[in-house]
Amino acid sequence: MSLFIAVTPYKDLDVEDLEHYIEIAEEIDLLLLRVPMTRDDLCWALDYLLANNFPQTKLMIHSDLTILEKYDLNFIHFREKDVQAFEYKKLHPHVSVSMSTHSVETVKHAREWSLDFVFFGHVFESRSKHGLKPRSSKEIKDAVSIDIPVYAIGGIDTHSIKSLPHGFEGVCAISFFRYQSLREIQLLREEWLAYV
């Protein structure tokens, strides 16, 4: 299953942010809400999205089990090496549990614990990892060879996707999905389809 996963910027989301995600909902497969907002404010954001016809099935929450269960969401994501991910997956096999990874060893560990997929990166230079060297070609090749779906994150756009190493099941992005138009996202999907 190929996915386009939009990841929110790490900030308090406002109506402008939410309206943008509503506008692009048809072209993304999941929206990961990874924010420093209070639980009440996060509930407000989720209620706003749902009231404006953002599909509940496309919502993914970051590490907040209370919100996951309150909104009956199907997807939860955790930071690298968070044991809560492994424990939750073991007790709730029907929920899709994923994790951010930055090493081949962590990808292997996620596979051993039966997580559903991982983000792996960063694969290109990116604003959020400014000055940090991207994963090497060998690291990427080794990560995508592990028997778990691996999604590329870091510096993904319509240009970089053309040189994305093969083996990824999909892409995740913060800046691209937040600041590009619906048309640009459609162009990214066209490039993705040429990639796969």
C-alpha cells in the first residue's frame, strides 16, 4: 500500500493550517498530527477537521493513546525507540502502529515487534534537520530491505522524489504537504507513480 503522509509542523495548529489540510485531503493518505498542543487544543483541532469533512480514517495521532481511543482512530505514530509503541501494538493488533527511525537497527527492532510501518530518514537535506547529513545510500538500501514497509521522510518534494532510492512504500513530508498547493501535490503523486 503506497501512502502519502502529511506530517504537521511541530507547532500549535491554527485555522489556516487546518483549512489547508482539509483542502489537500483528497491527495494525502494520512495526516499525522505531531504537535505541542494541549490535549484540549488538540481535540479542538480534530473536531474542526472532522466537522469540515476531513476523513476520520486519514487521521494519525502522535503517541497520545487517550486521543487515539477517544476519536477511535486507526493510526498512531511514536518517536524512535519508544517502548510504548511495542507495548501498545502487542495489546492492540488491530491498530496501525508506526515509528520514526533513523537507523537500520531501529527498523529491524520495529519489525521484530510487529509494528506496521516505519518512517526512515532523513533521506534528503531538509529544513527540520538543517545541517545534519542525510542517511547514506547504504543505510537506505539496508533499511528498505527489511521486511516492513518503509516510508521516506526528509526533504521530499517534486524534484527530490526523482532521485529517491528505490524500495520505499511511500513518502512523508512536513513542509511540502503544508506549504504546497493541491496541484503541486498532484504533481508529486505523478512523480511517485513514475517511481513505483
